[in-house]
Amino acid sequence: MNTETIIFFMACFAAFISVVAAGLPFMSGDQLASRLKGVAAKRMELSQKQREAMQARARFQPRKHVGMMKTVLERLKLQNMLDSKELKAALAQAGWRRQSAAITFIFFRMASPILMTVAALAFVSANPEYAKKTFAAKMLIFAGAAVVGYYLPGILLKNSIKKRQIILTRTFPDALDLLVICVDAGLSIEAAFNKVTEEMALSAPVIAEEMGLTAAELAFLGERRIAYDNLAERTGLPAVKSLATTLAQAERYGTSISNALKVISQEVRDTRMSAAEKKAAQLPAQLTVPMILFFLPVLFMVIIGPALIRVFKWD
């Protein structure tokens, strides 16, 4: 190869590099547009899946019974109770998400006193001992049954909320740690919530359901703050409220979400450790009565028993 050929190839290579350099901005713009289209398509897909899941759950609702209950409540003029925000929040915290949950709860709260009174009447009629009681005693029994029936649905609701919050409290630190790992890996907050939902669907279905609903709301709601507030309202946990507030502030002021999640994760771990230490500190006081009732008598028998046996033998 002579000098002219080398210069020719070098010129061709320089021209190729120039063309590529000039076309790179247009190529990157196309990639950005394709990524934006992919994100929009993913959001639409997630929202469609959540809507299909909600519709599938709605198909199994006993519509005839719900319609009958609603008709009874309308005749009793109890529609205002259905619009109570406190009741809806309590039902959501208990995991009762169907649209008929409020109707069913209010109907049974009104019907349970009658059912308990009828049950008390049947019990008194079936037992001769109670049938011989005075009218005032019978009325007292019926009134007590009606009071128990009125407060029973509320007690069951509170117990369901408490049990669900205990499950969420146990699994929330693990979900938060996984959320931190996903954000550190470069995933967006929507993708991080979806990943947490997929990974914890079997081990912790309750927290996975909450994360999945939040991911769906992030996909089709206009403001992310609303999705975070809904997550805090559905759970009712202080740690989740702190997470929602932090994510909303990070979204508003543009701060690092990863650092904020790490701080919250450490705070949740510290709170969990403090609760465990508090329970451990309460053990000595709680073990005092069992030790006095069960351990000390046996200990005295073991220590004093042989001496008493010898005394009785000498006698």
C-alpha cells in the first residue's frame, strides 16, 4: 500500500466518524422517545391488569343479597352512614375492599341485635330454669343480648384491623429493604413497587397486595402524592405514613429517594428493636406470678421434702 491509498482510507474513516457523530443526537432522541413510549405502555398495562382484577373480584359478589341489604338501609334512611369516611378507612384497614363491604357491615350492625335477641329468646324458652325467671330478669337478658349484638360487628372489625396491622408491621421492614435495593439498582419507584409485589407475593401476601395497589395507582393517577396517601390510609401504620410523607416530599422537592428510603428503613429497624427490648424488659414482671404459683412450691418441696421425710421416719 502506497501513501496515497493510506491517505484515502484515513479520509474515508474520518468521514464515517463525522457522519456517526452528527447522527448520534438523532439516534439518542429516538431511543428516548421509545423509552417514553415503553413507560407509557407499561403504565397502561398495569392499570388494565388492576382493573381486570377488580372486575374479577366484583363478579363473585352476591349482588342479590347486596341489593336487598341496600334496599333495607334505604328504607331505614341510613344512606348517610354509607358515605362515612371513617367507616371506609376502617374497612380498608381491615382488608375489606369490596364496594359492598360498607353495606354489609352496616346491615349486620343493625340486624345483629335482633338476631342476638331472638337467639336469647330461643335459649330462654329451651331452658326451664331460665323460663321460670321473672319478667324483669328475662328483659335484662334480652337487653344484654341486644347490646352485645350491636357492639359485636365493631369488635370484629377492630380485631381484623389489629391482626392485619400486626402482619403488616412484621413484613413492612423486609418490604422496605427490598424497595431500597430496587431503587439503588436504578429502578423507578413504580418499577420498585412492582418488583416488591412480585417478590413478596408468596411470603407476605398482605404487604404485597398493598404494594401492588400503590403501583397501580402510581400508574394511572395524576398525582403520586395521592397514591402515597392512599397507601398510608389503607394501612394505618405510623411507619407507612412516614414512608408516604417522605416519598411525597422527595417527589415535590426533587431530593434523593434512595437516601430517604434508607433513613426510613433504619428508623423502622430501630423501632422494631426498641419494641423487642421493651417486651424483653417486661418479662421479669410478667414471670413473677407464674414463678410464685408454680416454681416456688415445687422448689420448696424438693428442698424441704427430704428433711420432712427423715423427721417423720425418726418419729
